[in-house]
Amino acid sequence: MRATKLAALSAAVAMSACTMIPKYQQPDTAVAGKYETQSAGDANRPAATDIGWWDFYRDENLRKLIQLALQNNRDLRVSILNIEQARAQYRIQRADLLPTLSAQAGGTIERLPADLLTPGEPAVEHEYTVGGAVASYEVDLFGRVRSLSESALQSYLATEETRKAAQISLVAEVANAWLTLQADLQLRSLTAETLVNQRASYKIEKAGFDAGTATALDLSQSETQVRSAEANLAQYDRQAQQDVNALTLLVGAPIPKPLLHAEPFDSIRFDEGLSAGLPSDLLTRRPDIVAAESQLKAANANIGAARAAFFPRIMLTASGGTASASLSGLFDGGSSSWSFGPSISMPIFDYGRNKANLDVAKVNAQIQIASYQKAIQAAFHDVSDALDSRETFVRQELAQAQLVSASGTAFRLSTERYQQGVDGYLNVLVSQRSLYDAQQMLVKVQLARESNTVSLYRALGGGWKGGHVDSESAASSSAPYS
């Protein structure tokens, strides 16, 4: 008898392990097998995901800003809390795989009128019960509950990867905002220096005009340069303050002023030893792609649940314990009681509801396939753009630096010729303006070059690990309902 019960239980467990989830097949990546532009030495470099942001961003001030952002940024905090929510939802769904057992105790005192009793006398009846009960447990023969549990698990995993993607974006945004601030501070410093020189030149021209050795045109042209530099200085003051505001929003807390002072680009180079690998590597390295695939698997599991809805559902309810007309007799011999109530429901005619639900599940799976492929294509595009730009920015920066040097020489020579009376002041103004423009452009090229390095690091999936702060625990500990 015992063996028979065990065999029946084993058979039920085996049947409940079956599901109608379609066999998962990874969709076509729909991208090329390699990047168009990639240096031969990239394969020997570490992958971006293996380089923590603390090691990639080597400037101490930037590291501290990123650390503050991981602790305080509200968008990242929402992503972390979404993980907790998805984890709880998965636990709820997984609990449906097992029966719910509850303890019950109760008592009933009931007065019955004489009309309802055979002796014709009113009576008061007592009933007391103690026991346990299994409420509406579904025997998952066709895997409906198991499919829903798998869907919830994949949704939870997708949420975890989404949190990683959010951190990658936050780290990159903080780095780019800080670089923009550095560029505007350098442009402001350059403009302030240029304005000092132009005001000095204007004073010389004014003195010459008063002495009759300089023309009104020379004086007016010199003043034009001064006013232009003053306007640029006001512009860069505004941009620098807006950069600080943007950083404060990303960090989510007031920023100590020592972290915002200007630094030359030559001193803030990042780790550029990044390996692009193959496009297929992005499938496991980029959290947003992994999240998209998990969502696809969740949609695939929902198809199994929709298919199982066409088959019978078996529900079990049971209870067992003791019952007595008096409290003192609850545990006497012969007071045991039990009830068992299996039920089965079979869809016969539901106006196409189950068929429509299955169609919805299949369409959702197709939507997730398209979203997954789009995520891969977007990642391939991001990496390709960053790789294509990397070498060209190096050449552009070198050429621009040489232009600054040549413009400086031209300005020096034109100034000497003017002082010697060989040329007019117009040549000095033209060469000075050319030097100023070349210097500004060099700062902008350096900003673009460093931002491209950040973009490549982000596109390859770097920036979600390797920090000196546990962002998840920091955000969770500050949650109001933790």
C-alpha cells in the first residue's frame, strides 16, 4: 500500500514537471560577423566588462563623482527597487507550485428552533474543530503554473540586467558631464587669458590713436576683438554653471567644490586598452542585450501557459483534524475528521478566449524577438561608431595641435612685423583671432576624443562592476520601506 502511494506520488510529480513551453532557439543576430574598423592588437587586450570603472577612469575626482552618483542617483535607485519587486513577484509565482497548508481552529454555537427538531424542543448545539487544510492546490499536469513561474523568473533576470545597464549609462553620463565641464572650464580659462591680451592691445592702440599714430579703424578693430572675447567669456561662464547643475542632477547630491576644479585633458586620459572582440561577444557582455533575451524567454514561457489553458485543470482541497461537541472531547479517540474535495474543469466553449490568449502570447514572443534583434543591432552600431571614430580622433587631435602651433608662430611674427612698422595692425588681429579659434577647436577635439573613449567603454558593456561602493545595498538601505 505504501509502495502504491509512493508510485502514485512519483507519477504525479513527473507529470507536473512537464510543460508546453516551446523549445527556445536563439534568434539570428542579424549583424555582421566582425567590425569594419578594428586594429589587429585588440584581441590581446582585456574585455571592457573585465575592466572595472574604478580602473578605467583614473582621475580621482571623477572616481569620487561616480561613487557619489552610484550612492545617490534616483534613477539607479528605482532600477534597484524594481529588482526587489521582480524578485518578490517571482517568489509569489513560484509558491503556486506547492500546496498551501494552513492550520485552522474554530468553534460554532448554534441554537435551533423547535420546528426544526424532531422532539419538538429547541436546542443549542456546540461544535469545535482543530486541524489543517490544503486550499485550492492545482495539480500542474500540463505545466501551466510551471510556465508562469518560468516567465516570472526570466522577468526577474531581465530586471537584474536592466539594473546593470542603468549603472553603465549612469557611469558614462557622469563621465561625459564631467568632461564637458572640464572642456568649458578650459575654454573659459583660454578666453580669459585671450581677453587680458586683447585688452592690453586695445590700450596700446588707444594710446596710439590719442597720439595720432594709429587710425580709428585700427582702434575699432581692436575693440571688436575685446568685445567678442567678453561675450565668449560670459557664454563659457554660463555653460560651466549649467555643467555643474547637470552633474549635480546625475550625482543626486551636492558636489564638493574641490571635485569641480579644472584639469587639463592631458592629465585625465582614460584606459584605452579596450578589446572590441567580435559582435557575437556583445550577446553575453551587454546587459541590455541579455535583458532583451530574458524578456524573450519570458514571452516564450507565456506561450506554454497559454497552451496549457486548453487542457483540464485539477484542483485539490482537503482538510483533516479533530471535531467534537465539546472542547474537552477534541482529542478523544474517534474524534478525527477529514474531507477531500478534488475538482476538474475543462474548457468547452469560451468564445475563443483561450485561442486569443495564445495568439497574444505568440505575437508578444515575435515582438520580443524583434526587440532582441534591435538591441543587438543598436549595440553593433554603437561599437562600430566608436571604433571608427577612435583612430580619426587621434589624427584630428594631432593635426589640430599642429595648427595651434603654426597659428602661434604666425601671431608672433605678425606682431613683430607690426611693431617694426612693416605691416598694419589688421594682420595682427587676423592672426590673433586664428590662434584663438585654433585653441578653442583643440579643446573641443580633445573633448570629443575622450567622450568617444567613454562611448566605446559603454558600448562594450563596461561600467557595471569594479567600483569601491556597493550601489545596490546603498540604494536599498536608503529606501523608505526597507
